[in-house]
Amino acid sequence: MKILHTSDWHLGKRLYNRDRLPEQRLILEEIHEIAEQHQVDAIIVAGDLFDVANPSNEATELFYKELKKLSKDGQRPVIAIAGNHDSPQRIEAPDPLARECGIVFLGYPNSRAPEFGLESGFKVLRTDDGFLELKLPKQAVPLRIIATPYASEIRMKQFLGTDEEQGLREALENQWHDLAQRYCDVQGVNLLMAHLFVWNRNSEPPEEPEGEKPVKVGNASVVYADLFPEQMQYVALGHLHRSQQIQGGHPAVYYSGSPLGYSFSESSQKKYVHIVDLNPGATAKAEKVQLKQGLSLKRNTFEKVDEAVLWLQQNQQAYTEITMRTNDFLKADENKRLRDASENLVNIIPEPKNRQSAGSERTQIDMNQSVNELFRKYFYHTHGQQPTDEMMDLFNEVLNQKQNK
């Protein structure tokens, strides 16, 4: 049995003012091609399907259109859970229609899908709170999935009945082990999917992705890798954006990572989906398949504008961020040279060496100047560069709102 594991699509997410939806469309089409090439039996999406709880119409349309293509009308079922960016109500709302396409949505830790079957041969054989047993069209053995969508602290108290740090970890462990004991024997394939912050008990966890909403399960921000039941042949996780295996417990605990880089802290990362080969009673074999669509993210630091311009010209096919460590603030013409060097330059971070001494000098402010001019001078004094046209438009929009109240 082959499963494709992906997560953290964040459909609709922008990179500052850059629209990523065209890239996300290409990425989902590439995932479809990989599923076809590897002839996978099912696809699991481990949360953060959208970037916000109320996504745009364009992001929503892309999501359902591509999921239907991925599922092949139930010949290759898709199981998707809500992440911390998703609204569980919104994720589960289209479920009756989705089921007709071989798509199962789970929004809450205790969500229970109904039993049903399709002409393709896909069937939901047994269900429980947070559990599915599936008959896949081309497989003789069933696929069992223990599913834990992300839940807020309030929902975790409601569903698991505790809010103490250690008690909540124990509640998750008890729930998983109870379901595994009742449903997961060696006569089928068993996996667990969850949207959680999981790490090795004996090492310091990494920072969560820049710009990511922190995952807090009650007071327990980290769930340990040794809590998963031994019956699970593969643990498919969502939330961390780097594709990685988590050590310190169960032998097959993996984050597939996000399919695109969504912040410059991810600039060194390659992006993947995981193709998981599973046989009853055996440890899973996970293969990373690199994704090639979408622009990469790159960042660099320079002291000379000429060097920065050359690097930007050499990296036109990437979103870029540069830090300028110069003696003084960037001049307007230097800033323009950098901006003209690449249309995909997103951020210029000035770090003037003489900023501290320059900031100590007192400057007489002419209060007869316009508000816009005062803002421009304040922005330049603070950031070492002129505000962009987009920044000025936003400033005027806020200003008009205040004046109209």
C-alpha cells in the first residue's frame, strides 16, 4: 500500500504583498502528477489546508478543484484534517458532497465520519471518535487511521477533559493507545495523522515557523515522539514546515513539511511530499520526493550595494531578502538600484553601523510640513529608506479611517 503524505498547504497565504496562489496551483498540480507516477492508493493532508479560517473564494475554489482531481472520484481517497490555521466548521461543512468524491474531512479531535461506500470500491468500514478504517479500491487489507486534527485549548478541554500540561499529554496518549488497542492489529495497515508540535523528549524543540501561529495544546506546547502507540507503522504530522523525521521514540514519525517556503526563515529548505510504502506488521518505508514548482526563497547579507545588486541579478527566479550592513543609512538612489535589480526583491533590511550615533543627534522638526512628509521623514529616520508607494497608500488609508470616525 502506498500513501502520499503532505501538509501545510496554507492556500491563500501571501509573502508580504506577493500573491502565491498561482504558485500554489502549480504545486498542487505537481502533487497530482507525483501521485499518478507513484500510483499511490490514498493521500493524507495533515492540516493547515488554508492560511486563514475564512479563506478567499479563489483559495477555496482551488482547494476543492484540486482535491477532486487528487481523489480520482474515490479511486484514490483523500483524508484531510484541520490545522491550527483552519476553521474546523468550514473544513467539515462540505463533507456530504466531498464523500461522493472519495474525500473525508475531519475538523475536530473527536470527529467521526459516517460509514459509506462508493462504486470505485472505496468504503469507510468502521469509525469511532478520531478513527477511520478504510477499504481502498486496489487493496485487500484495510487502512486504519487514528486522526487528531488541531484543537484549541478550549476544545482540548472539552474533548479530552483536562487542561493540565502533563495530564493533557497523557490524555492524548491514552486516546491513541485505546484506539490502537481496539482497532489496529497486524491484519491491516495502521497509521496516525495529527497536526501537533511533536519533538524528542530529550532535546530542545526548534522554533516554530516564522509567521506561524504557535500550536498550544492546553499548556503543553510540545507532544513527545515516544507517546505514539507501537501499532502505528507511520505517524504523519503537520505544522512544522521542514520535511523531517522526529527521533526519540516511535521509529517512523515524520513531518512532510510545507510544499512552498512561506517565510524567509525557510530559505535554506527544500520542499517535499512523502511517499510511504506500507505492509501489514512492518515498519513503513518513507521516500521524500522533492517538489520543483514555485519560487524558492533566498536571503543574504551585504556591506556593498554593488555586491548586493550583482547577487540579486543572479537570483531573479527567487523571492529575495537582503540585509545591508553599511556605514550609514541607504540613500534613495541606492535603494532604487537594489529594487531595480530584481522584481522579486521582497525586503531590504538596513543595519547601518553608525545608526546609534546618528540617532543621538537631535533634529529640529518643522511641524508645518504635511502629515505625509512628516511620516516619510520619520520612516526614513527609523528604517534608513524611503517608504514604498504601498506603504504610503496604507498610511493614508489608516489616516482617512481615523479622520472619518
